Amino acid sequence: MRIGWVTMGDHLPDPVTGRLLTQGERYRMLVDAAVHAEQAGFHSASVGEHHFCSYIISSPPVLLAAMAERTSTLRLGTAVALGANNDPVRAAEQYATLDLLSEGRVDLVLGRGNLYEHTFDAFGQNAADSVAMYRENVALVVDALTNEQVSWTPEFRAPFDNYTTQPRPAQAKLPVWIGGGSSMDSVEFAAEMGLPLMLPGIFGRPSLFTPLGDRYRELWEHYGHPADKLRIGAIAHTYVGRTSQEARAKFEPRMKVYFDWLIDLIALSTPNMPEGFIGPYNHDVFTTKGPTVCGSPEEVIDRMEQWREAIGLTDYLFMCDQGGQTPEDLFDTLALAGETVLPHFS
């Protein structure tokens, strides 16, 4: 199982120290963290795209380009870039540029972004069109990154008649993932397209995603895709300390702040959010029955194995810097994971 590090870039005050980093300090922290992740042996560093809130990563290719200049082996990904909101031609150009600068280290995960309806409103788009927009845009991105001559007459943008997007990516086939799992629709679309699947494990316990993984594998075989190309990943809140007590003391207060803020954000942005999809943070419940993996190295390995077995994961992304965590604490837990957790899965 490949292990990556992922950040959504929330910009919140640290409840332990009371300090709020400047936005510049937060961005520098993330670039430095990519260096530490590579040194620790992580497979990848990924960033999530959001707009108009305290998730402050709005331009993933720019941030990832900075990480590319400081690293040499680390895969660079999005978790996720907004497939429905962004122009697909510009996305193909931007991530091909990043692929060249990183010498072929990019994985592009495209999500629909349907949890945050305010983004559609601010961009002058209709959230009710998100499924059709997303499917159309993903298909065009894949086409533009794969083929030099592309002609489309799409519904949601101007016609694209026999153009070649430039530059061309370094990878002959830049991996494009489907980021989804709040509905079966995205899973079925990923299998139909023959694209890898990234699940939002931060929103639920592993068993919640078992039917999605099973359906994806069933359809992957149905469509005749090569078995050795199947990949299923998940993002999970994950923190490792030297002891259970140390991990909880450092992670729990920050997760509480983060989830309180996140619940408010989703409630404001998505009035029709399904009841029970996400709730107030309770550390004991979340670490035993929910989406949080936190504890000693042995406990973290055991919980990660539960994730792998429940869904059939090939890729697992650590999300461990939320809620105002300090740079020093982030770098320390990345190094500790590299020493104690990653070797188990290599």
C-alpha cells in the first residue's frame, strides 16, 4: 500500500498555543512539510483545492510547483482539484506544466466539489449542473492530456476544434483520478472511465466505504480494464505519536477546533447536507468507530490495516496538519511515521 501525506490547508488558530500563523507562514509550512515527507519515505504529497473560506489553497498547481522545486522523488497530487468548477482546458495546461517542472511526478485527482455549493455560486455556476459539468470536464481533461489533437463540442464551455494543449506532460499517461464517494455515481463513473478512485475517508468509518470499493472492483472487471491497473485510495485523518497519550494530547484539541469549524462551513455552504453525514468531534468515538486514526505506531498500523482490508486500498493518504497544528509538530509526526509506520506497508 502506497502511503502519502495530504493537506487541505485550513488556516485556523492553534488551540494549544493560541497562535494563528500568517497565510505566508502556513504556505511555507506546507512546502517544508513536503520536504520532510520525502525524507521520511512518503510516496506522495497532495493538496486540496477550496475557495472563499479558511481552506486557503485555491491554486494547487502553484503550491505543488514550489514543492516540486524542493523535492526529487515525491509524487505530487491533488486531493482534490475541482473538476466541475475549473475550465478543463486550463486544468490540462496547468497540470501538464507542473508535470514538466517535476519531471513526471504528478497525479491529478479531480473531484466534483458538491459539498461546497458556495463555490458554484461565486463562480456563476449552477450546482444543480455539477454532475454533468464534472463528467464532461473530466473526460475533456483526460483527452487533452492524452491526445495531441482534440476536438470537442461540450455543453458547458466553448467548442474546442482540433486544438493541441501546450505544453505536453512529461508522463505519457499522466494519472487522472476520480475523487468521490459521497455517492455511488462517482464510483461508477471512475470504473466506466477506467480511472483510479480516491475516496473521502475523512467523512466516515472504513465500513462506510466498503460497498463503494466492492462496486468499483465489480465494474472495473465488467468493463474489462487490466486488473493490475486498479487503484483505490482514501484520505484519512491520521496522527502518530510515540505513545497513545502523546498522540491524543497533541491531536485531539486541534481536531476538535477543526471539526467545529468544518461543520459550520458545510452547514452554511450545503443546506441539504444528509443528516448524520458528519457530526461533532468525539475523540473516543472517532478513533474507534469513525474516521480518525490516532495513537502509538502500533495502534496506527492496526487501524490503517482495518482501512486497507475494509475497502481494498492500494493508496492511503495521511491528513495530519489540521486545526492549527504547529510546523514543528507536523514535521515530527511525519518523521515518526517514516520510522515506525511506513516500513510496515512497504
